[in-house]
Amino acid sequence: MLKKVFFLAVALALLALPALAQDAPPRLNVVDYDLCGDFGGVTVTVVGDAGHNLAPYHFWADDFAAMGITIEIIEVPFADVYQVLKTEFVAGSGAFDVVTFYPSYIGDFAGNGYLLPLDDLMAREPASVWDPNMDDVLAPFRELYNKWGGQTYALTIDGDVLVMMYRADLFSNEDEKAAFMEQYGRELRPPETWSEWLEVAEFFTRDAGETLAGEVLTQPFYGTAEFGRRGFSYAWYLNRAASNGVMLFDEQMNPGINSPEAVAALQNMIDTLKFAPPDVLNFGYDELRDAFIGGQLAMVVQWTDVPKKAADPSISRIAGKVGVGRVPGFEVGGEVAHRSMMPVGRVVGVAADSDVPEAAYCVAKHIAYNTSLENVSTSLTGLDPYRMLHLTHPEAFAPLMGQENAEAYLAGLQVALADGYPDLFIPGAAQYQDALDIQVNRALAGEVSAQEALDAVAAAWNEITDRLGRDTQVAFWQQALESYRALGLVK
Amino acid sequence: MRKKKPLYLRIIMGVILMVALIFFLFPVMWMFLTSFKTQDQIFSTPPILIPPAEQWNLDNYVAVMRDNKGLQGVRDTTIVAFSTALISVSIGALAAYSLARFRFGGDEFSFWIISTRMFPPVASAIPLFLIFRQLEILDTHWVLIIANSVFNVPFAVWLLKGFIEDLPVELEEAALIEGASIFGAFWRITLPLITPGLVTAFLFTFVFTWNEFMFALLMTRRAVRPMTVVISSLAGGHTILWAQIAAAGVITIIPGVLVVIFLQRYIVRGLTMGALKN
Amino acid sequence: MFSSSVTRRRVAFAFVLPAFVLLLAISIYPLLRTLGLAFSSLELTVSPAESFVGFDNFAKAFQDVRFWNAMGNTLVLVIVGVAIQLVLGVGLALLLSEIGFTRVVWLTALLLPVMIAPVVSGFQFRVIYNDTFGPLNYLIKTISGGFVTGPPWLADTRTALLTIMMTDVWQWTPFMMLLALAGLESIPVELTEAAEVDGAGYWGAFWRIKIPILLPVIVIGLLIRVMDTFKTFDLVFLLTGGGPGSSTETIAFYTYLNGFRFFSMGYTAAIAFIQLIVIIVIARIFLVVQKRMRGGEIQ
């Protein structure tokens, strides 16, 4: 009985709480902008992954109100966005106006006619109202993640790219440097190449009881860890494969994924696991981040929001000890080619069957425009920079991490983005990725060898291409290659 | 009275129960403790088993219920789960009686009923979505009550059929001879005797619906947001709100516990026996 | 008994009508639609066009290594996992049925796992099993004084599936327990006591009286558990994503990937029907037992 009373009391207490006003960052007023005219009280339905990445719609609530737009937000769990959007699109339910999605699906969504081409709206006069300033958006996002078939279907709101992070304090420790010199006959430095990565990882892997930088370890320390869990292990592999000159497909869409270079890249990743924690094969984003900022790893490849977290002493044991650098590469023809995968990211588009396409566009544009500096520079969202404007305004990030850190962070980001390598974005991308991911993961788990795994990927990819229609898929791929070429990713 | 068991047997029983209790309750305790942790205490080495005393407050509970729409989730899920359980057990009991006592439609009909629960929901989700869209009931409580009932009625029918078949048919026949209608015999004789079955069926259809995720995800948007969807929403791409998920978990077991506490007396020996003796 | 068999049939039909209408109305269209799709190619990622392909999808399934691997993993969970749940559940029910007034507390406590939604428990177990940060291996090490090191539960192909199974056992044993307990409650005390007085002893009474009466309820519980274990998805999705490698990829997870990630609707439908057939076969076997145990019929 007492229990019941207690539960009832808790329930009532929770009910009695007033609703919390949404936080918004202080206005920076760096950017001038004009609003679309008054739409006279239309409702625009926005759908996106639940949580803090929808916060910008609250930041700019006054502007939407000024345009006569009421925003209704549908929140979908992060892991389920695609299936929910796709189901509604297939059913033609017309439930959404502004759609947030991962750019891997642009080929699917634009190709199936779910999205409105934005070029006409973008070109309208006056430009101060309608032009989303696309030239300022960093090229990989603009060219690969916003366009389909030569038209613009989406505007980037979140830039994602992988960077290398390392323990600067360990790499500059005199004892460690000397020991490394003795063991490997060269200077200790953050790895430039994936073979250096292996050596450094081996060097820093220590058991409890051994010393590290003069201190006796109470628990094991590891050289590195990977995203070993199913889902994105393929991206950590493609960092290596892309830098080793592997093309996923040739012009005619014959898989290049089982070439000797591709196998060598996978073997490098397999070998790395010897210098990683024993449960690395179940490391997702969270485990990988916390193992690093908990001070158990010497270096790691991660998304660009992790340096922000590593710099925060309330959650990080290594604040102030972190260096950010380029993801290593393979030496090809005497030169080291660096490639950083750009998995996930977010873009917004306007649903083709929206009743209020102009208002929807104005909402999408307002979230994606220069004004987004305020969205990407606050800890109230998880959005990452994607515009030149973001990279050139460290002062906007200074309140979060200090001017000096902000400058270093943005510089590191710029370098990583210059190495940026896109996720597949042709229709069926998820199938190709999954086929690669499971085989990479099997090779990591020791179920098959690197060669067997990648041969299986090639076979699976051919099966997928045939099933989806080889002719159309080849055409899509050649179109994608155009964009790769425009960016200099392939010759 | 029952004979007392030998001492060794009682000791063994006690030990087994203790082991079982640890096995089944450890994760529950872990969830309870996690619900008082801060985000940076989730992944630490060595793990933090018991959060510091000053953290024993309701911050995570308030956060999930107020800021992250937990209240709406609890409201929607409660409505859906109670309605589904009520509907499933009611029409399930009727059907079960017909199948058990009249062999309605024979074995094949019974089998068809249970087979509707066997089909993988992923395959039927999109056709169902189209039906519900035609009916214009997407994003309402009704859509989830109907969808969940389809999966839970077969369970209720079969479970209750088992319980009814266990009853000696003579009791009902006696009532019928005394002039009761069939429904009267069902209502006054059969139902009271299978109360443990009814309670069990209610509890599990409630729990199945309470825990259901896929339909909850696909068939709702904004007006209705069941708790499982609210909880999944706490796991973002780069931020999993572990403590809030745990707090939501603690809250979501409360209705189930209340159902057990309120209904457990019907699963107790004596009621059944009393009825049998009359 | 009744005035006529017509009345009898009408009453029987009236009783079953609500369930019949609901199930037919909601399940017939998806079933037929999916049946049609199983013989078609419909790749929604590239186009909404549907074309008839005969048995191609089924032929593909029979050659699909991932499909069979997933079937194998699922059958391990179904056969071994559900058997463990059965034994533990009935055992605990027997114990609980011997307990007096404190039983409510025990019952409530032991039922808790079933009440925690898989989306919640999945996140708890992801931390609990974690080798680096989790409490399980930490406690194993601390309690054993450092002599025993727990395995990396979810990160090793040899233990991952067993760990998923253990989690499923944790979640669903209470289900079997409560079903068995409810079944035990409907056994008249006099029956067992009479048997024990006759010199059959506890175990004699257990096998001769309790088990036969429990059997119908147990069979239904088993049937439900087998059907639901075939749908094991949430735990896999949250704990391992099917890995490491392909060691925990279940058929429900693979079906989900085909349906909701690849939107390859023809193949999804085909493998859904293969699953349906497998479950029907298993269910039929169970029901042979169930049939023998059937109770009386109103004549």
C-alpha cells in the first residue's frame, strides 16, 4: 500500500511540473539575413531525428513566427529515421513538409521523386531572401550530399567527418620518445601512415603494472581501438581502403573492393585489433569515445564532435592532452594519400507533395543558411560545421571551448574535410554498405580471411546491382563518379 | 494441512530462490542505480555501482518525464495497453470457450487463429500501414489498439482455451441442466474458475503491448507517442541518454507492478477451490 | 443437451465472431499482399515498379548463406533458449507454489524482467556486459579476487549468441513461470495430497498429477515463446547489431534489414513465408501433444 501511495505521489509530482522553456544560445548577430514574406499562418511539419539536433527550430522560433509559419515537429528515434520516412513516402501519406535525413539516402529519395528540386526556389529574387549561399558550403557536402542528377534537392545542416585524435602528452614524453627510437629506429610521432599506426599502437599497448610516461598503470592501456561493432565498422575500413587507392567500383560498376590493395587495407585493420581492448568488436560510438576520453587509448579515429568532448574536464580525464590530426593514409606511388570518411551527416529537403512548398523551403533554408553558425557552435545541438563561414569564425566557438582551442579545432576540421571521402549515396546505398559491413566485421571477428571477406563483398555487390537493375545502377554510379571527379577524389 | 518438507529440501529451495532472485533482479537493480547517475558516470573504470549520495534525486526522472515527453508516452502507452488487454481478453475468452467446448471450426480454425501471430511483423507492416491510412486512423490510439489486438487476441484465445480444457466439463453441464443459458454457464461457472488464466492473459497482453515498438514507431507521428518510441528517442546518434533511459525504464515497470499487486490475489489458491467445491 | 444442433452452432459462432472479424479484417490483406510479393520483384529503393518473378525469391533464399546462418542462430535461441526458460520457469513455479504468504513479494520481484521493455533492457545490458566499463566482469574479477576474468561477452563470436540467449532467458523465464504457476493453481490440492498420501511421494505426485495437468498450459506457453523467439529482434539490434561478424544475426534481424533498410520487398516477403512455414511445422508438432491432452467437449 505504501508503495502505491509513493508511486502515485511521484506521478502527481511529475505531472505538476511546469513545462520547461526551451534554451537558446545567446544571439551572435554575426550574420545578416532577410526573411521570406508573411505566409499568413501556415503550418509546416518538420520531421527529424529526435533530440538536440532539432533544437535550431526553437532557436529561430521568432523568425518563423515573423514569416507567419507555425512549426510542427515530428521526432523520430535516430536509428529509425530512414524506415519511418520511407514508409510514409511509399504510402504517399503527405505527412511531412520539411524532411531531415542522412545524405546516403539522397539517391533513393530524390531518385524516387519524394523530394522537390530546389533550384528554382534558390534562384528567386531577391537573393537576400531566397539564396541559401551554396558557394560557402564546403564542396564535398555541396556536390555529393545535396545534389542528385545535377539538381539540388537538399541543404546540408550537419557536417560529419572522421578525424584522428591522439594523446599529445604521450607523444611528446621524452621517455616514451627514447624508448620508441630504440625499438623502431625512428622518431615517435602521430602516425602519418597506416603501417606507422600499427607500430605506434603496438608500442603503446601495455599491461597493468607496466609503466606509461613514468606512471605505473593500474589497468591495461591500449594503443588504439576501432569502431568494431556492426553498423559503421565499414567506414573505419574505408578510411584505409580509400587511401590505398581502392575504388569501390569501376566505370561499369564492377566491384574493385577485393583488389590486393583492398585486402591489404583490411589486413591492416585486422592487425590493429591486437592492440585494442578485448571487447573492441562491440565498440560503437559511445564505447570508442569513452575509452579514449577515459584515458585508456593512445589514439583513435572518431567523429569531429569527440575533440569537443575530450576538451571538457567534467567528462574527460585527458582534457588538454589531446591532439587532432589527419586520418593516416597509405603510401601510394611515394606519396601518402589521406582519406577521411564522411559517414552520417544531415541534410534537409522539401517533400514533393508538401502543400506549402515555399514556406517549407523558407524554413529549410533558414536552418541551413549562414545563420547556422549559431546552430553548430553551441553545445545545445550536436551539429557540426559545414560552411566556410563556420570555419572562419572561431570566436563563435570560443564560449564553448576557448579561443585557442576553437582555432585549433576548426583548423583540424578544415584539414580533415579536405581529405573528406563520401559515403555511398546511390540508390541502394544501405544495401551496399551492409554487405560490406558484415564481411568486414566477419574478417575482424576471424570468421573469414580478409580476402574471403572482400571476395564475398564483391559477389554480394554484383548481386545487389543485378537485382536493382544493372543498367540504371551503372548510370547512377557514373553520375556519382562525375561528382567524385569534380572534387578530385578520383582521376 | 500439507506435510512439512524435510529440512534439506527447504534449504535447497531457499538457495535456488536466492540465486534466481539475484539473477533476475541484478539487471533491474542496475537499471535503478543507473537512473541516478550522471552522463559521465555511465562509462567509467572501474564501474560506479552505487551513485554518490548527493545524486539520489529525481533529476533524470524529471528530465525524461517533463522535457523529453515521458508523460505523453506513459499516457499513450497506458491507454493503448489497457484497452488492448481488455479487448484481447474479452473477445479472447469468448472465442476460447467456443473453441474448447464446441470445437468450433475444428483444429484447423484454432490453428488459423494462432497462425495470425506467427507472421513476421516486418513483412506485414507496410500493407497494414496502407490499411490504416485508408481508415484514417494513423497517429491515434485506435491504430495501436487494433494492431496490438491482432497479435494479442490469438495469445489470449489459446491460453484461455488451455485453461478451459483443464476444467471438468461436468460443472457446466450441471448448470445447463438446471436451466442456465450457455452464456450464463460461461459467465457464472467457467469465467470464475479460470480467473488465474484471465489474470495471466490480461497481464501478458498488457505487457506485450506495453513493450511493443515496431507498430508504435511506424503508426504514430506526433499526436500519439508511446513510451517505447519516447525511450528510443533518447538514443541519439552521438548521445545516448543512458540515465534517462534507465529512469524511463523504472517508470515503465510501475504499471506492470501495480497490475501484479492488484491482480495477484486472483492467482492465489482458494478461490478456484472454493468454486469447485460448490 | 441443447434444443438443437443449430442453436449449438449459432451460439458457438456468436462466441467466436468478434475474434474472427478482427483477425480476418486486419490480417487477410497483408497476408495476401505479401504472398503476391513473395513471387515478385519490388525494390522500393529504386522504383515502385513490381514485376512477377516466379520462384526466384525462394531460389535466392535457399542459396543465401546469410539467410541460413540467421536461421541457424535463431533455431539455437528457439531450441536451447526456450528449453532453458521452460525448465527454469516450471521449476520456479513449483517452488513458488510451495511458498506461503510471502509469495506476492517473490512473484512480483521475479516478474520484473518481463515488464521492462526490450528497448530499455537492451541499453542496460549493453553496459552490464561491457568488458571495459561494465559491472559484470568487474564483479566477477573482484569477487574471485582477480583469479577469474569474464569473457568479452558480446564481442566474441563464441559467446555473443549465448549472451543474447542468456538475456532472453532473463527476460522471458518469468513468463513461463507465471503460466506454469497459474496452471498449478488450477490443480485441486486434494489430488496431489491424495497421491502423496497413497505413497507416491512428492516426485511421484509431480510426474503423475501435476505435469499431466500442467501440460496443456505449458504447451501453449512454449508455442508462444517459440513464435516470439523467432521474432528476436530488439536485443540483437541494441546489443550487437548482428555481430561480431554474423554470429548473432537472427532471422528477424535479417528480415528487418531486407524490409526496412533495403526495402527489398519481394525477398522480404519470401523469407517471411519461409519463416511462417517453419513455425507452422514446429507448431504442428507441439499440437500433436496438445491434442492428446484435450479436455471434455459439451455434447
